[in-house]
Amino acid sequence: MASLDLSKQIKFKEEEKGASFTLDGTVDIHGRPAIREKTGRWVAGIIILLNQGLATLAFFGVGVNLVLFLTRVLGQDNAEAANNVSKWTGTVYLCSLVGAFLSDSYWGRYRTCAIFQVIFVVGLVGLSTATNLFLLHPKHCGGQGEKCGSHTGWEIGLFYLSIYMIALGNGGYQPNIATFGADQFDEEDLKEGHSKVAFFSYFYLALNLGSLFSNTILSYFEDQGMWALGFWVSTGSAFAALVLFLCGTARYRHFKPNGNPLARFCQVLVASVKKWRLEVPLSEENLYEEDGKESSANGCRKILHTHEFKFLDRAAYITSRDLDNQMQSIQDPWRLCPISQVEEVKCILRLLPIWLCTILYSVVFTQMASLFVEQGAAMKSKILKFQIPPASMSSFDILSVAAFIFLYRRVISPLVSRIRNTGSKGLTELQRMGIGLVIAVMAMVSAGIVECYRLKYAHTDCKHCNGSSSLSIFWQVPQYALIGASEVFMYVGQLEFFNAQAPDRLKSFGSALCMTSISLGNYVSSLLVSMVMKISAQDHMPGWIPGNLNRGHLDRFYFLLAALTSVDLVVYIACARWYKSIKLEGKYEEDNENGGFEI
């Protein structure tokens, strides 16, 4: 065994000669410094993009029609089904925090992605089996005409266990695969740094293209009642994604996990409170910093000192007691923290206001998987003899995303750079997120206007109100297209922003923040629907979102969301103007332009 290890070391030293190593601290699968030519870059990036596309196909094969499954197979009403979908989708993204914590602290991104993908596949197998054997009674029920019968408690329990395993698996995997893909590009290298920025756009494009098959072909079969077939196809796609991911193992670059970030965060707060009476001078002379070799050994770049949240600097201020402890070789991280650790906490605190402002956008986004589908089901969806599944209308969202990613990268970004006459890469991430909020307001106004006209041509006395309005379902295209355009500016910008502004030790947490805003958006949507129904359904009124949409006022709910998002935009602009970007030692100058919001 020793001779085998020695031969590997000799072989690596031979490979080292004339090799170029990455500068960002990444290592290969064996824990050795990553050789630029033999690891990462677009070879690994493309494997991860294909993996993301297949996994997304599997996830949306379940998620895109889940609201119809709940109403047709499990017999829930529209408001209950919409709330359950929002809670489930929220749980998916909330689980991203679990995955990010395990990744940054203990497992690393590669192992975390692999483990949660296995959980994802197991959940899909359980759902497919439960649907095929227990839930479809009588056989071929769950289509447009025939609803299924009642189910026992354990059958319902097996269904919910399976879909929440899917939520855990996909949620824990998603933020890590995005960050793991970005890890394959060394941002200390100018060329790879530009590739890293491009990767986030292609990642979101792969996510949407993966869902295209689910939103068209699978959605059609599921709408016709072939739920088991749709779920088994999703299972096969998830298994293929897992195998493909494992095939790229030898090529990936890795960052080593750096321990529990919660403990580091709490250490700064406790140390600051212990020294709350101290007056910290403006100079940085008495602020403690760990040895540069120790920091580089962890693969983390030094964060330069900033002057916001000065109270926290007390955690790094060296007192006489701290000097005595150092002379006795006593280290107390709950009393004295390196200034880089303090700056990590400052970075997270600066990100929080921006993150909070993105939650309401996610409330708008989640309507696509719930109320947009229910609205489409009540519209004319037949072309000749072909029935268009309402959930498949989200294909226009996907096409819009693809078009606007191309438009932004090839037209808007170069045009902005030319107008500014600078070497910048176009609009900053914060500016793009603001534009996304503006387009989201337009999407809700469009959806509200369409609903007004749908009601105008609807039959209010129908028993089964699918297709009860003579207004064509294609009038939904503008609202889907606007949501797609807003995603390109908001979610792609958000992925780039949180990945760039999060400290090296918390990169997965940065991506998880993006996904957690989607999670909370789903929960807020569920809460908002419940509040609206409770208020609007008083005095024997059907409410804004009743089981029969023709007797409600879904248009008012859409206009309410437009108004709330407009208020959110004003708050967001104030927060974005206040924000100061992270300052990393050794990072090329271009990144200094990422922070700030210019009007």
C-alpha cells in the first residue's frame, strides 16, 4: 500500500512539471492542487449543465402538474391544492439551507450533490409506485373527465412521504450544483472569470430547457390521466442525471469544507458583546488577523476590512487580556476572532436586506405553478380536436427565458458597455434584479387584464368549469413571457450576485439564499391566498379564488400582487443604493464595479 501511494506521488510530481495550477485554492478529487488543464473548465461545466437539465426534467415532471394531481386524483379544491403546492414548493427551496450547511461545513459540494440526488431518485421511485398501485382508482382516472375515488390514510401518507422526499432531495441538491458548477472556473484567471459569469446564464437556461419536456410532453400525458407514465419517466431522468454526475468525478475541482459556519457567526457576535464597552479606534493596527498561510491553506481569500457595522470590529480588537492569552498559547475564538471572520458576518448582514426584497418577487413567480394553471384550465384550450394542457403554457415562459438570455448576453450587455464606454460587463447584478421587479409588475398587470376578459366571456352557472370561458388560453402568453423575461434579470442576476458577494467559506449558503427566497415566496403566497380568501369570502360571498373561478375575482388578486411588488421595488432601490460590495484580496479590479445601484 505504501509503495502504491509513493508511485501516485511520483506520478503527480511528474505531472506538476510545467503544469499550471488554479489560483483560487481548488483541489482535485485526491485533495491535491487542481491542475488547470486537467480539471474543471467547460468539460466539467457541460457535464453539470446536462445533469441539471435531466434533474430539472425529473423535478418538473412532478411539480408542473402537481396542482391538477391534487384536485383530480386526491379530490382537493382549488384553494387547498394551490396552498399545498405552495407549501411543497416552499419546502423544496427551504431544504436548500440544509444542503448548503452540510456542504459548506462537512461534506463538500460533490458529496452533498451525490447524496441528495440519491434521496431524490428514491422519492421519485416511491411516488411512481404509489401512484401506479394505489392512487389511481379506478384505473385511468385523473384525466379531464373522471376524478378518482377516495383513498385510505396510509395511501395519502405514502404519497406525501414520497413528494417530501423529492423536496428534500432536490432542495438539498440545487444550491450546491449551481455553486459546484461555478467552482469549475477559477475567477482569479480573467478568461475563466468571464466563463464563470456565462455559466450562471447557461445554468439557468439548462434548468428551463430541462423543464421544457416536462411542460409539454409529460404535461400532456399527465393531463390525459397517464400520471404513472409521467412519474416513471421523471424517475428515469433523475437516475440518468445521477449516473452522468458520477461519471465526471475525476474531472471536477473542489473547495474543501471549512467547518460549521453557524459557530463562526455566533463567535463574532459573542466576542463583540463581551467587548461592548471598548472604544475601537479607526486604525486597523490592533485588529487581529490570522496568518496568511493558514487562510490560504483553507483555500479562502482574505476579505479586506470595511467600516460598516463597526460594533462587530470589537470581536477582532486585541486587548491586554488577549495578548496575555497569546503569550500563554491560549486561543479563545469566543473572545477574539480574526478580522476576516468578522467581515464574513458583515457580508451576510449586508446581503440580508437585498435578499428580503427578493421574496415578494418569488410570490409572483410561484403563481405560474398554481393560479396560472387554474386560470388556464377555465379558458378555451382546444385547437381543432387537440386539448392543450394548461400547465404546458409555461413552455412560453421557458422560450422567453431562452430568448432573453441570448438577448441580454449578445445585445443588451455589449450595448450598455459601449454606451458607458468602460470595460464593465454591462448592467450590474443589482440593476438587473431591479429590472426583474419592474417586469414582474407588468406580468401581474397582464394576468389581471386577461382574467377580466376571461370572466367577461365565462359561463358562471357551469358544474365542471374547465374550458367554461370562450377566451382562448393563448391570451396567457404575454403573462408567461413577461415572467420569463423577469426571471432572466432577477434569478440569473441573483445567482451571480449571491455567489460573488458571499465569502469563500459560504458559497453554497449564497446560492441557498437565492433558493430560500423562492421558498419563502411560496409560503408567503400560501399565506396571502388564505388571508385573501378569509377576508373576501365573508357574508356568504364566494371570495376572490373560489373552486369555481367564474364566480370569483382572481383579477383582483393579480392586481394586489402588482401593487405589493411596486412597493417592494421602491424598498429594493433604497437597499441597493446602500449596499457595498465585498472586497477580496487578490481579486481583479473588475469586481469592484459589481456593487452599488446606479439610477
